[in-house]
Amino acid sequence: MIMNVKEHQHSSCRGPGRPPEMAECERRERILCAADEALRRYGYQAVSMDKVAQCSGMSKRTLYQQFPSKQDLFQSLIETRLFCFSLSVREHARTSEDELIGLLDDLAAHLTRPETIELIRAIIASASEAEDLRDIMNSLKQCGKSNVLQVWLRAYCTQHGHPETRIDRKAQQLFSLTAGERMLHALFNKESNEEESRAIIADGARLFLAGLHAEWDHSPVEARQLSSQ
């Protein structure tokens, strides 16, 4: 493939002491930022790889080297912006309950950042008309071991002798009671009471754990049979 003229000139004219070309990770991040901007501005259906390349200031050749298709690009965008984040180390959590509440606080804080909320709004606005965008969200929702709630719940259930519990379903229930509630509030309200939000997280986590243990204590054999179906 013929090298883009500007890229060729840039590489051939660089003299001694000039900075190196953009690092791979920086190039990738610039493309993801451009895709984020294009999604918010145009909507998923109207976004093309041409528009993303234009927003990023890079050639289409560079874009396709990083992301083979539009769907690959937006799957990476949504996964990195919504599902990948750093958790605080909570070595001094006194109980599993405290540990879970801290994890959920981190998750809710990540999902309610202004830039994350704007991306979620853009996804919601486009999802009804874009089947491949819905496919992306469905595939990421079932992200298995990379889902922080599923990871925590799997370890917790195994610790209490119930490794076969339906982790994916339980994780969705836990999310809806806690971080999901805070995310919905942020989507539809401009202001949020931080103390009230944390209380929602704590109450939801305690309610979920109490229900989980009640299920195990009430009919552990039946629960195992249902969870294995």
C-alpha cells in the first residue's frame, strides 16, 4: 500500500534531535477520542471511518491499522470508556460487605463522570436505530471474568460454598440496586447529593447480600439446582 504523502514527508524529513513519531498507545487514544466526539456529534449511523479519521487528524490508513472496522472501533471505545477502570485498593476493609460497598462506590463514580454520562447518552440516542451498536452493548454486558462485579461475586460465592450460583444474573441484580441506580439518576438529573448516593449504594449492597444468604439458607439444594439450569 502506498504511504500517505504527509506521513512520508514527516518520516523522511525528520532531522537529528526531532521528537519520535507518536507512540502506538497515544495514536490509539487519539483515535478513540475522535470516535467519541464523532458519536456525540453525528450519532452512530452517520459516523463513518472517514469522519473519525478527519476528527483525529490522521489518515484512514492509520485508522484501519488500529481498528479493522467501524464496529471494532466503537466496541473498543465503549469497552475502554465504560468497562475498564481502576479500582481503589481496600486492604483495610473490615468485612466483605465493606469491600463490596467500596467497589460499588468506585464503579458508580466512574459511570457518573460527566464525560461518561455524555457517552452513555450518545449510545442511548443511537441504539434504537443501530443494530450493530446494540450487538456491541450485548456482547460487553456478557463480558464474563472481566466484569468487576462478576469477579467479586464469583469469589464471594465460592468462599461461601456456592460456586455454581448464577453469577451473571446476580451481578446484574446487584448493579441495578446500586451503581445502576446512581447512573440513572445522573442521566436524568443535573445535581446529585453525594451523601444520599452513597447511602443508596450501601443500602443496596446490604439488601443484595441479605437476599443472597437468605436464598442459600432457605433452600440450598433447590438453589443449586436452579442455578445450574
